[in-house]
Amino acid sequence: MPHPVIIVEGALIFCDADLTKLFNLTVWVDTDDDVRLSRRVLKNEQQTGLRKQKLSDLLMKYEEKTKPAFEKFIEPTKKFANTIIPNYGFSAKLMDTEKMDIPGVDLVITHVIGAVNSQK
């Protein structure tokens, strides 16, 4: 039995135009560069052993590879979203995404519930 709602997530999800055409709702969570970098640094600090990078290496990789790749390949696909949710706030205490208060999520939930109810 098909499911009325399938959630697909990924940084490069809008890069495939054929795939994007299959979506009923496309959402872009817009996050400031500084917030993305801060999250990356704080997550790295929580790592141990070989998984933890030196801060200088992490910052160099971000500036030379991660940020330019985002700007070239991911950011331009924002235009394919029909809903953009701003997520500029950041708290190191709220690294757990389940506890983050992201304005606009209620709009997405309402749309998904409407889709489910229309399938019944």
C-alpha cells in the first residue's frame, strides 16, 4: 500500500530536476553561513579520537572546499523550493535538532496533514 507522505531529505536533493518534479512540497531550510560553520565546529568538538579534526584543518577545509561547494552546487537549487524556512537562530545549548524551534515548520506540518487527509 502506498504511503500518503514520503519525506526525502538531503543537501543535493534539488539538483536532480526529474526528481524535484515528483515532489508535491519542496522545503528549503535557509541557514546563515556563520551558523553552519558554528555548528560544524561545535559538532567537531564533540568528536573523539580520529574523528575529531584539528580546528585549523576544519576551518581550512570549510573555507577552501565546503563553503565554495555549497555556493556552487547547493545554494543555486534554493530556487526550486516552494517553501523557504529561515533558520538563523543558533544556540550551542540546542544542538539537538529535535529541540530547535524553527519558525515555519508548522506551515509544513499543516501542508503534510492536509495531503494525508486528502488521500483518505
